[in-house]
Amino acid sequence: MNCKIDGLPALGLMGVVTHRVMNRAKAMYQEFDMNGIQASILFSLNREDALSQKELAAYLHVTPPSITSAIQKMEREGYLTRHTDTADLRVMRLSLTGKGKECIRSVKKVAEDMEELMFSDIDDKEKQTFKNVLLKINDNLEKDAKERKDRL
């Protein structure tokens, strides 16, 4: 264990580890000329088939404008396409193209390699406990956000 970060409060430790994970993942995604948000968009559209930009942003917990440039670049490069929603002609849906679906395999491989690296010296029980703690932290933060929103 690294003594320099061992004494950090949980928030600081989480920040340091998250930063390191994101930097390593970024380097791995760059092999495919992709960044993390683009990979997240691919995963989301692969899982949900077709989403509006607003739905995609909500799915990724970001604002719609924050993913606009990534969507435009991915559309230019042929990974996704826009089409009109059949139920509401005002809504544009985003879907993966064949090229986007092929790219999913590479992106999944990066995610698998990253997970293998992160959990290399961690047994299955510790890994599951870690995931459970992260889910609880996420639930706490979602609950807090909802309560703050309700107070406004």
C-alpha cells in the first residue's frame, strides 16, 4: 500500500484512484481513437438501441450539451446515426451504425482489460464487496440529489 495516500480521507482517496483509473482507461481507449465519453455513448446505445440526446445524457448522468461534440464526432466518423422518432417527429434518435456495433467489441475489450488490471490482486469476495459499497454510495448520492431538488 502506498503510504502517501494511505492517510487520505475517503473522498481524497476516491479522487486519487478515480483519476488514475480514468487516465489509464483514456490511454487504452486512445488506441481506438476514442475517449471515455465516446465509449460510454457506444455502450449506452448498444444496450438501449436508440435514444434521444436528452435520454442519452440522462442515462450517462451528464447534461445534453456536454455530449454534443462527442455525438457529432461519432456521427461524422460513422459510429452512429440520427433518425426521426416515429412516435414524435420532433425528436431525433441516435442509433449505432454497423461500424459502431463492430467497435463495441474493441471497447468491451478495453473495459475487460481495465477491470482485470484494477482487480488483479483482489479476490472475488472483495471485488463484490467493493461493488456493493460503490452501489450504496451511488444510492446515497442519488437520494441526496433528489432531496435537494425537492427542496427547491
